[in-house]
Amino acid sequence: MAAWVKGGAADVSAAVEAAATLLAAAKTPIVTGLSADTSAVRAAYHLAGLIGASVDPVGGDGLYAELGPLSQFGNLNTTPAEAIGRADAVLIVGLRPWDRPIVQEIAASAPVRGRAAGSERTLLSLGGPGDGATRHVSYPAAAGGLAVSVAHLRAYVKGNLSGEAAYADLGRRLTTAQYGVVLYDAAELGDLGVEMLQGLVRDLNDLTRFFALSVSDGFQGRAVTQLASWTTGQPPRVGFGRDLPEHDPWRFDSARQVAAGEVDAALWLASLPAPRPDWLGSLPTIAIVGEGSADATGDVAEIVIAVGVPGETAGGALWNERRAAITYAPPAGPPADLTAAAVLAAIQNRLTQKKGASC
Amino acid sequence: MLILIQGGRVVDPTAGRDGVGDVWIEDGHVVAASERKPDRTIDASGCIVMAGGVEVHSHIAGGNVVMSRLLLPDLYVSEAAPEGHPFAHAGGSAAWIGANYARMGYTIAVEPAMPPTNALATQLELADIPLLDRGALTVMGNDDQLLDLLRQREGKAAVRDLVALSVATSRGLGVKCINAGGASAFKDGMLNLSLDEEIPVYGLSTRKIMNALLDAVEEIGVPHPLHVHANNLGIPGADDSFVATMEAAEGRRIHFAHAQFYAYGAVDPANPGTGGFRSAAERITEAMEKHPNATFDVGQVAFGQTVTISLDVIRQFAGRKGANPKKWIITAGDAEGGGIVPFLYKPRGPVSSLQWAIGLELMLLSGDPERTILTTDHPNGGPFTEYPRIIHLLMDKEERDREIAGLHKVIAERSGLCGIEREYTFSEIAQLTRSGPAKLLGLADRGHLREGARADVAIYRDDKNRTAMFARARLVLKDGHVIVEDGEIVDWRAGHTLELTVESDKAMETRTDAYLDARFGAGLDSFTVPDEAFPVSDVFEDVACRA
């Protein structure tokens, strides 16, 4: 197992000691990334609670395009298995969902459960690529972008706009579905777009059954959100600077905090792949990264500790996109010596010892 | 360590004890009086000594609980007062739940709604609730595999094997059905469902599904009877559904969830949708007397802001229009649906006042408190932290009258509460909150203080202000260790998650693996709750099936 301190190779215990020393001296630390299994994320929350850090998962922007409207408005959602098994109409909003495997699975199947079983499935696209690679009916986005397109569509469904425009036709297809699903990417649609889309789905449920399904951020954001909820009673971004969890998506946005010069130390947790923030090398940082990853080098951060990768060289409970649930991923091969949770616990133990010694 | 709890008023209705005496504890269990010198003596003079409280129906973990926190992040208040646990003061968190139950003298809490598709997350969340033993009921009754098996008339053995496999895989403590068939019917366009109404596609009814599950639970030997959330919750005339469901059990053991929400007799039975409802507590009580096979938990209402959480998606979809504040979540899940609807029980509102009265009436009319379990269906009727106040109202007629005087006059007009003189005794409170729920869960060593019992003990200062008395126990022992002193947590130890030891049939495993793989792109392994997924070891504790 590899570890580095200030660019030089170190043993893990020395790296843990350096990490504890760095965090013990920090006044406004942040814990970010959290692209890891639930045990590691849990350990990161406990460590953040101990040192008064703020916590911001890497999926922050996409996550908040979802969580903001959820807390203000609510939602009407379904799961991938229900979409694949029941839907006779699926509307894909935007470009990004087309990169996800679920689109091909939806396109290649037909409803087998519920009242739509045995009927054909209609695949519809709003603002999609329109490339014809997958059979579907395409409707271009309106000039104002995706959110405005969804608003126009909603107006036709609601009867606030009428006529023979393309969106009127799309609206008719949605209202005549027996079990409809709209697939979207919250980061692409934005929070106002998500709120409008959920409003559309609400309106459709006055007429039929229709549900939303968003693709996840890909960096364990949904598992983090669940764990954050039961650990702090709040969604993520949260700060522990005043000895209680305070939820504030603006104040505890790590990118904003770093840009504003509010941060004096960071812990970056990414035992699973995640886009490395550009500020990583410019702050005193501890990086806990997957062994064998491109980030497992001494120049990534002041202190770098390589750990087992969940599902590959370590077991772990992870977000399973197809199942829409947290499931356990056993190690695919021989397990690594060290897990992220164990490293975080070791840092916390060392910090606790230091705190005890300083009293 | 030998511990003597000395000189308290020991209340254990299962042993006919209600008087000053001693309780001896060693190695985590209650033991016979010893001639040896105790290692520790707890002076309990002036105190009431009871077994630890047992909660059978409180939504404390799982996907809908998580979503409720995301919908209403400001529902609970977080306070900055660390007391040895980093998140104990984080309102609504797992640690907050454990701490608040423990302060009240509770030592077990059961989450009543764990869909097998989300078992691992639910179990991870439960495991993070400190201080208590926990458990979860595996929800069935809307999943396509079960419904298809019933549609194909495959027989009792197949249902039994699927139920056993689902409980074993999710590591549940019992089985629950929630408006059986309702979520499936909702997805296929229905907006209400009665006991014998046909569920689209499958040609089944709630009665048929529930019958199959009742039989399966008995055949497997699940200690806890089938936990039933019946049809038509919360509407005028729901008492008809409740009584019909009770009769449909045909003598088999059955537990009804949150009976208060069904004790609504239609004022105009010919037009139940108009005219509102009146208390049907007397009718429910009479039905309970005729059906000794049945138990219920109350689902008492407490005034104030809360959030309703239920897998009864039909009910929640209908209730969305009453959301306060006006936001809500409806989920068409993989088997069950789900809904989260914020709600404000208004202290002077006629509907809320009547609901509040009906819950108390149900408990005060009960001839058998052991079959009448105190719950608020947390958080649906209000938070579990209201239990001390509810106990106060049950034990003190004057206090009850004072409270009624400030509420809506509908209580006198449409319920019999005002005319009830009864005041609960400590023994009856122990039946309502200890011995009754422990028996209901089949936990023979809980809910009492007889020799061999777990040393889960709550000691309260006897105080005429029962709210204050039961809100902050003087001492609470969990497995013989003091975890609460004067209402504060002093030892943040972890309890265990209780799981039923049940064998699953290999042929059903193979069949289910193939079914799940076709539907979810992942087989049975993806639905398991392995020890390796937990951050700590020794999470689970076995509970045996009935012989």
C-alpha cells in the first residue's frame, strides 16, 4: 500500500500521523469528494464532526439541482426497473441521459408488467441528439433551452397553450400513456428546469400515471445523501464549525469556500474515481485515493494515501444505479491491505489522542 | 458484575408485581435475589422501576425516512450541546432517535416498513441508531413476484418459501403488508382499494394477498403476527375496513398498525364522502374483544407540525392535497410505492382534535392494554417524543380535562372521551409500553423483570407530572449497563439489530435469483445484507422462530 508525504514515499502510519497533525492545526478545514463506499463516507462524517469541518461531496452541483427543488417542491419519481418493466412511453429530456446504459435497455425492451404490458413502448426525445441511432420521436429544444422547453410542454399539457405545435403533439403522447416516465439529468436541466419538469409530472398525474427518473451523478452522491440524512438529519453540504450540523448549500460549497480563501486544510476522499478539483495542489490537503488510480501519486496533494478500491480491491456498500439502491460490492480480487474507512478511523484516533494530550 | 436496584416500586404486570422491592442483575440479565454482596447498589427509593420500553411501530429508518429529511430539512431542530456523540443533537438523525428513545426509558425500537429492495440501506441506517436494539419488518404484498405466484395459484408452500426467503435476505424481524395490492393498483390507475376489490392485471384482492401472507407467517413460525396496514386509512368509514379485515383473518394472529387512523365512522354512512366522521373507538374495542387473535398499535395524534411517511401510496397520493406546507413526494417504487406528505395537526382544528381524542379513547376503552400498544406511528401521528405527554393524559383525568378544554368542541360531540373516567395505572402503562409490545414481537426475555429477562430497565422518579417523569428517566440500563442518568446519555454503547432466524428454500432461491436478474439486471446477491457491508462487527442478534 502506497503513501506519500510532501512528495516523498512514506509508510502509512507516518502519513496518518502527518494527516492528523495537519488537521489538528486547521481552523477551517473541508472534507470533500466522498466518492467512496458508505463505511468510508460514514468515517469521513465522523472525522468532519470531530474537527469542525464542512462537508461537500463531489457530486455537489448535480446533486443540488435535484435536492434544491426537492426540498422546495417535492417530486414524483420511479425506478429504473419500473421504467423498463412498465413504461409504455419514455420521454428523454436533454442530451446527457443518452450516454447512460438505461436508454439502450429501455429502447430494446417493452413493458412486461402492469396495464401497459404487451403494448409497444414509445421513446420520445426533447432536446436530444436526434441522430437516429436509436429509434425514437425527436422534438427539438426551444430557443430558450431545456428548462424553457419543459415549461412550454407543460403549458400544452395543462391546456394553457393550444394549437398544433410540435409540443402539443408531444403533450398528447404523454397524456395518453398508461405508465409514462421522463428521464433526465438534473445537472443538465438545472434546478429551475427540474422544478418545472416535476410540475409537468404532477400535472400528468391528474390524467394518468407518470413519473420522473433522473440519472445519478456517478460519484456516489445518492449514497452520500442517504448517509448524510441519517447521520446529520440533513442533506449534504453541511458544516460542523459550530458543533452542530448546519445545512447550507451555498456556504459549504467547497469550491466557493476555497475561492474565497476560507479554507486552510482539506481532506479529499476518492477511493472511487472522481474528478479531481483544481485547487487540490494549492492547499494543504490529504488525498485518500484508490490504489492504482491516476491520483495515487505523491504530487497530487501534501499527503496521499492509496487504499483499496470498493468493488475491486475492497468490499463496500455502494450506490447501484440500475438497482436504484445501495448494494454490497464484494472485492473482485484479492483485497488490499487498507480501506479508506480504516485510514479515516486511524486519522480520527490519532486526532483524538492529540486532543486528549493537549488538554 | 452483580447489581442491586433497591427499594423502588417495581412494576411488572407479567409477574403481578407492583410494590416496593428489589431487582437483581448479573451478566446482562435479571437474576434471583442473591446472598452475595452486590458490586453496585442503585438506590431506587421514591422511583418506579419498569422493564425497558419496547417500540413496535416507528418510522426510524429507510428510504422514505431519508426522503422526509430531504423534503423537510428544517423539521427538527439541531442543538449545539455535545454529550459524547457527534450527532446526538442533530435533529432527526439516527443518533438523535436513539438518544431520545433511551432518555424516555425505551430500549428497543422497530422500523415497520422495510421493502426488500432497499434492505441494505435500511439496515445500515438502523445500525447507526445507538443505545437501542433495533429491528425491521419486511414489507410484502405488492411485489410482482408474489402477486404473480398467487395469480398462478402456486399454493401455500411457494408463498411460504418466498416470504421466508424475503425475510432471510433482508434480515427482517417480521412481515408486514401495507394496503396489500394497493401500490400495484395505483400504478395501474386505481385511486382507492377495498378489501375485496379486484387488483388490475393480477385478478387478486387485498383479502387474497393478506390471507396468503397470514398463512405463510404462521407456517414459518414468525413470532410477530402479520403486521397489517389495512385499506382505506384515514377516510370516513375506515372502521368498516378495519373490522372486515379483522374478520378476514379468521382467527389467525394479526396485528393492526395505527388503529386510530381507522376508527373513523362515517357520520352519514350512505354518503361517507360528506359529513365527516365520528369516533368508532367503541366499535373497534368491541371488535377487539370478539377477536382475541388481534392486537393493534394506536397511532396517537400529537398536535404540531409533522410529516407523514407511508408506503401506502394510494393514501398518500390522495393526501397530497392536504400537504402543509404544500410540497410532497410520491414514489412508484420497485414493489411498494411510497409517499411523504407534510402535515400540521392543528390544536384547535376539528379534524385534528377528533383524531387526538379517538386515539386516547381507544386506549382508555381497552379491556386489555397488552393488546393495545402505545405508538404515534412516528412521525405520522406526531413524534415519539410525545409519549410522556400521552402517558400523562392516560394516567390523569384532570390533566385530560384541562387539555380537552382548550381543544375543539367536536371532541364532546363526536367522541366519547369526555365521559371516560378511567386513569391508567403504572401496571397498565407497563402493559401498554413494555409487556404488550414485547409479547407481540415474540421477545420472551424483554418487557418484564422476571428472572432471566434481559437487564433492560428504566427507573423513573415518581412525579405527579407524568410528562416530566417519563420524559427523562432517572436511570436506564441496557443489558445491565447504565446508559442514561438523570435523562442524559452516559454510555454511548451500541445495541443489536434483531433478525429472525429463518431457513430459506434452495429451489426458491434459484427461482428468485433468476426472476430478480431478469427484472433488475442483478440477482439475489444484490439484495442481501452481508455483515461485510457494515462499518462495525457484531451488528445482528438472532431471534428464533416459534416452535
